[in-house]
Amino acid sequence: MRDDTDLARLAREGRERIEKEARRKAEEARSHGNTHVRVALGVHYGSPRKRVSGVIMALGIVGTIATASAASAVDSSVPGEMVILPLFLTFYGALALGLLQPTASESRVVAEHAYVEDRPYRVTGYFESLSITPMPKMTLSAQLTFAGEVPPTSLVRDIVGRVDTQATVEPMGSGLLVQSGPISGVTGIRSGGVWIHRNHMIVPWVHAFLDEVAAPLHARYPLAQVDFDRLV
């Protein structure tokens, strides 16, 4: 029979394995979340890798045309390597454009954090919403907490209508809860038989909300905090 010391050792080993697996899954989730954020920002602002791939493909196309034109002008054949190089550039550029994710640069992510943090009130939940697994259709909420007087719900509903005609506005606690209309995650891209979805449309929705709703409201009804949350 096993004694208590042996059982304690087995329990400790099992606990360590459980904790190790939990850390692995947490790190994997963070990595996936970071990718979702950078892809969403890359689609919205443009991706350096995509731009470079486009330039390479363009150079290949121009080179192919120039080579063909030169051969036609002198009515002679062109050395094989002069034809293969531009064709290779065209193929490589097109392949990269199709396969590479439009990932934003680290400096762009830092700039986006600065954009959010440069508010006279606290903003939370934006990057967390971008990091959640994309869906074909999503809904975002914005909890507005005011530092003092709360504006009339009807007034806020009308202002929000400038950026989202399907949004709803309801009183909640010491503020208002805005719920967006459907936000699309559809890209029309399919890979390995699976449709690709992205959080790219959350970015312009949040920008429009902060710049065209929260900013003018804050000028008359000071905000203490804006909390974004993905509902779907």
C-alpha cells in the first residue's frame, strides 16, 4: 500500500502538471488575442508586410512587361534569366498578398494605445474586445459613466445615430449603456475550406464613437469613464 508521503508526491506532481497546462493555455490565449488585435488594426490602417508584397508584385509585373516589350522591339529572344526573375517576383508577391495576414506593426499598436489613452476620461475594454475570437456578426456595448449630470437618453440616442443608426441607448446606474447594431466580421476570404473572420470593423466603430459621440458629449456632460465590451 502507498503511504501518505507517496500520495502527497503524486498529488504534487499532478498539481504541477495542471498548473503548467493552465499556463500554456493562458499564454496561447494571449498570443491568439494579440494576433486578433494586430490583424484588426492591420486591416484598418494597412499592413507593412502587405504593402511590401504589393510592391514586389508590381515590380514583377512591370519587369515582365518591360522584358516582353524589349524582346518585341528588337525582334529577338530574351535570355531565360531575364524572363524568370520578373515572373518570380510577380508570383512571390501575389502569393504573399494572398497568404500573409495583414498584421499591424508594433509601432501602430503603440500608437493605437496612445490614441485611446489620450482622452480626458478613462477608456477600457477596447483592446480586450479586439482580442476576442472574431465572429461573422458581433455586437459592442459602451457603458458611459458621467462625472456629474447625466444627459437625456433621447439626446444621446440621437447623437449616437450619427455613427450607428441601429444602436440602442438605455439608462444604467449612474450613466448610459449604448449597444451597437450588428458589426460585421466577414472578410469574404476562405482558407482551407474555412471562412476567415476578423475584428477589423470594431476599430472604425470605436473611433467614430469616441470622436463623434463621446467627445462632444464630454464637452457639455463630463465623462468619467467609457467601458467597451464585446457582447457576441
